[in-house]
Amino acid sequence: MKITVEKDERAFDIAAAWRIVTQMLKKPEAVIGLSTGQTTGGMHAVVSELYEKYPFDVSRVTIFNVDELTNLDRSYSGSCYSMIYEQLVKNLGIPEKNFIMPPTMSDDFERECRLFEDALASRGGVDLQMLGIGFNGHVGINQPGTPFESTTWVSPMDPIFEARVRKETGVGPEHPLGGLTLGIKNIMHTRHLVLVAKGKHKADIIEQALFGPVNSDMPASIVQLHPNCEVLLDADAASAIIHRL
């Protein structure tokens, strides 16, 4: 497990963006997984800036997000589809057929899970997964307690995030919400995994995930066992582990 620490947030965003761009340049038909949230918006903006200044061929690149909200309209600005489309896909002109995302609404989410897995497998599997880490150690929407052998499934949201989504959308508690997510087993099958975190608020969870025991109570701890994993942090996120490096 390689750990890279950048001096500040801007340097982190640039370094993370280059991980994405390098994969696109190295393999024009690359399959690249992204994550949404406060950690990743900046890196997506830098990718878009680089593409605007130095256009390169993305006609065969496949983009997807590791998870998607369920039972909400895709037009909701907080849906993963909307965020990745606005932050990256639209700016790079990724063909619609190469933006692989499960629907947010379905009467058979088990089937959608299978279709999502099959769509990625049909393109040769995932070359690069940029993976965020939640405040409780979740990856994708695999909350603490998720078995490491899990494959694509619909997980409950964490209560804090769910409360925020309900407030933003006006959806009441009688309407079930969740997240269709690649399972931990799927994530571990990625050829190159980059776990990303920035900000002081991520320092403690990063220390637990990288240097604590590997168990399902801390889903992100599984990256310790990935054969080709880089952990990319800014100085604040690395502040609790810098003495170990």
C-alpha cells in the first residue's frame, strides 16, 4: 500500500486529477470509477481544466460512479449521476453510451445491480477506482458491518447523510431511500485502487482504516489487502499518521 501526502488541498486536487488523466492517456479504452462528495469535486474540476487546455481523446473511455442513490429522481442535484455529469462527463464530452450508471428509480433493484456489474464486466472490468472514505469508514455506500464478500447491492444510507438528503428533497420518512453500490468484493477486483481523503476531519478515520485491524466494522480497512492500492491524502488528512511514514 503506497501512501502519498500532498502539501495542501490544491496540490491534492492536482495530483488526484493526474491519476485520472494518466489512466485515460495510458489506456484509451479505460474503465474508470469515480466517487462523489466534498473530497472529489476539486479533482474533477482539475481534470476538466486540463482537458480544456490540452484536449485528448476520450471517445473510448468509460466512466461510472461507485454508487448511486435510489428512489430519488435522477435530476436531483445530489444524485451521483447529476454530480458526475456536471463535474466531468459533460466537460469532457464523454459519449452517453460510455457513462455507465444504474437508474435511481426502478421496480427491481436486484436486477439493476446485476446489469450494472454486467455492464462493467463487458468492458473488461475496472482499470481505476477513485474511492472516497466516509466519516465512519464506509466506501461506496458499504456501511460498517458490510461483509467483505459483498457484491453490488442496495445499502441503507448512513443516518446523517439520509437526513440531509431528505431535507434537500423534501422526501418524507415513509419513502424508503438507499444507495445502489458496488460491493466490497467488486471494489477489491479493481486493477488500480486510489483511496482519497482531504481535510482534518478525515485524519482520525484514515488512521483507523490504514493502521487498525482489517475487519468489516471498518470497511475501508480492506484496502490494506489490495495488491495495487495508493492512498492519496492532503497534509491535513494525513496529520494523524504522518509520524508513521
